[in-house]
Amino acid sequence: MNLLLNSVKGLPFLIGCVIASASYPAIPSDLTTPVQQRLAINGANAISVGWNTYEQLSNPCVQYGTSSDALTLEACSTTSVTYPTSRTWSNAVVLTGLTPATTYYYKIVSTNSSIEHFFSPRVAGDKTAFKMSAVIDLGVYGADGYTISMDATKRDTIPTIQPALNHTTIGRLADNINDYELVVHPGDFAYADDWYEKPKNLFDGVNAYEAILEQFYDQLAPIAGRKAYMASPGNHEADCEEIDYTTFLCPTGQKNFTDFMNRFGNTMPTAFASTSSNSTAMINANKAQQLAKPPFWYSFEYGMVHVTMFDTETDFTDAPDGPDGSAGLDSGPFGAPNQQLQFLEADLASVDRTVTPWLIVGGHRPWYSTGGSSNVCGPCQTAFEPLLYKYGVDLAIFGHVHNSQRFMPVNNSVADPAGLNNPKAPMYIVAGGAGNIEGLSSVGSNLTFNAFAYATDFSYATVSLQDANHLQVDFIRSATGEVLDSSVLYKEHTEQFVVQ
């Protein structure tokens, strides 16, 4: 850390050498050049476009249209924000009034940008089958992150990614770009707080931290700039180093989820207005909108699914990353007392299964995992599980443990006797094996209701919404694309509003 570095005397030459070692990407000559692009579903018929630049923009703008030859529409904002240790500014513009399920082309306004495209959100209630990917615990690849000794021969991919990423989860997402319509990523991006794992960074953590963030979001941009990439927080977003009770060493800007808030706070949605004809559902959805706190907790609807993202790090009793939390990261709170749980209850209660039959939630820390109690979050289970069961959540997606796991539907640590055939309890998965500098977590001790566990290689999950009654979960080996595990959950969804 720089604070420690400044107290060391007699090392000016060494200091000069190590400061130069931070692996920053090159700054483009045109400082308005967009980098680190990312899309998100921002509301019904709305997509947000986020990107970073190496100078502040007074008027960030995006041109767009349904033909690459006719970008006749334009949206602008005044959102261009940064923090003290960042070299870049985060910009955000929201494109509204989109025709549902339509390919749009867009160009971020700059003298050095290209035309990209995205598929606009499906309207709530659209029963067309679609797939989404679940990618969690994904870190930077390369000198500051993880590497794999496999064939990285350059080959054509859609979209084009750095050749070294071909065999990674990002590479597989590129190869399969036309197979899924959005990505959910509940926590742990880049692993910038693990900068000290590389000796070259030891004397300049401030710059190393920022360099890792820039590298990672550049690597992710070909995916996140093409598909809606829905983010929520994990522990690695909290502060500058993953060492308990050292937050006081972090400089301003590298603690309390600052980069995460700057990067995603203006692109994630709040909650959608209800499309139900039921007045109580409308009231609950409106309440959820008022209580939402993106990018920490929020929800969105897409076709036949309602997705709720929540924060397992702060803002509930004994939250591990909160003030006095077990992780010693002293972060948050980001809402009023009980605001997150009030949001979650109102949001889940608003879901009309005649419109969006499927209800999926995403959070970072699991309370079901193989490998023993050190891998699970007891306070998370106490805070959230009763609400997930009460309102009939169908699938809960988690990470934090660096492998892939699938559990039979379970509540209060008791397996649902119905199994995958119309259970009342949620089905839980862990999709934390996407790849990062810390490597994979051993499967370790098992649980009787665990149906699949894999820690041999990097992997991620896909969730296929087949129809109103069938949902398929597949775990994919990133390097090869092979399906490691496949399951189909059947739900009758005969109740308009589930309260158990």
C-alpha cells in the first residue's frame, strides 16, 4: 500500500521501479475512446449503455437504430463519474422506447468508436423460450490474474476477444454468443483486491488495484457490450485488499464498493412496474421500486421470468461485509435499516405467475454448499431463506465457492420430497467456478441433497426457460463447451400469487 510505502526510507530507486510495474492498459490517444463497455436491462423496453473513458465527458451520447446503416436515434446524459484513484470516468446512457425482442445497432459517440449491436429485452409475459448464462467469481486473466496452460491459438470468434481468452469462460461465452440472451453475475468481478498475489505489485497496491480493474473490464467488454450483463455485489468488490480488518489502509476510492457503485450504479434498474391486473401486485411492485438500491438490490422482468438480485454482503443482521461483520471489511450500509429485506418481500410478493411464471433470485454467498461450514453464510440463510420459500422462488443462483454445484430443492436444510417434480422449495445452484486468481475450491465434504459438484476445471451455468413449466440448468466446462450436468425443473405454476 502507498501509506506503508511512504513510511519506508531510503528506497527511492526501488520505489520508482515498482511503481512502473502496474500492468495498466495503454491510454488511447483519443481520450473519448470508449472502453470497458457494458449493457444492462434498465426497465421495460429499455437498455442502459455503460462505458469508461480516460477523460470526463460533459455530454455522453449513444446513437442507435434497427439498422447499422441508419443510427437515426440518439440518447444522451450528463452521467460521467469517477473516484480519486481511478484513471477513468464511468459514463451511462439509457435507451428507452425500444421495440421488444429486436436487434438494435448502437455507436457510442466518439471519434474512435465502432458500431455494435444488442437484442432488446423481451416484454414481460412473452412465453418464447430463451437461455441466460450465470457467471460468478470471474477474475482478470493474464499477468495479474489466472492463466491456463492450454492451446490459445488465435481463431475467429463472435465477438472478437483477445486470443489468450479463447479457452476461458469469456472465450466460451464468445463462442456461444448466439445461444443466450443475457448474463447474470451476482458478485466477484476482476479480483483487484488480490493484487498482492503477484510480487511485481507488492509496493504499489493502489495502481495495481486500478490496473486489474481496467484489464478485466476490457476483457469482459466484448461480452458485456453485446449482451445485457446484470451485476450485483460480492465480497471482492468491497475494498482494496481481501485481508480482514485492514480497510483503514485503503485509500479513498478503494473501499466500500466504490468502483462497483461507479461502474454499475447508473446502469442497473430499480424494479419494474407491475404488468399484473391485480391491484395488490401493482402496489407491491411500486413499493419495491421505491425500496430498490441498484446495483446492490433490484429486479427486472424478461419474458417469462422475474429476476431479483440481492446483496449478501451488507444491509441485514450480521451481514459479513457490513460494519462489525465477520469479514472485517466495514462496508455499507447502503440503505435504511431493513430496507433490503423490505424490498425483497415487496418484490417477491408482486410476482404474478400468470405473467412471469418463473421466479429466479441471484446473490453471492450461498447457504448451501459442499465443503463444510466455512463455505456457507449462516446470517444470509437466516435473513433471506424464509422469504425465498414463502414466495415460491423457483431457482436461486449463488457463487462465492469456486466450483459448480447443484442441489435438489431444499428449505431449512431439508430436501423437498417432490424433488424436481413440482417442489415447493427452491432449487439452489452454485456457479462460482468461472475462473480467477484464487483457483478452484475442492468439493470437499458433501451434503445428502447435493446432486452435482465439479471442481476439476473452470465452468459456468446456463438457465434455459423452456416454457411456463420447464426450466433447464446446464453446467458448462469453459475450456471445451461440454455439458457437465443437466437437469430439468418442472413447476405447475397454477397459483397466481404464491404465499407458502
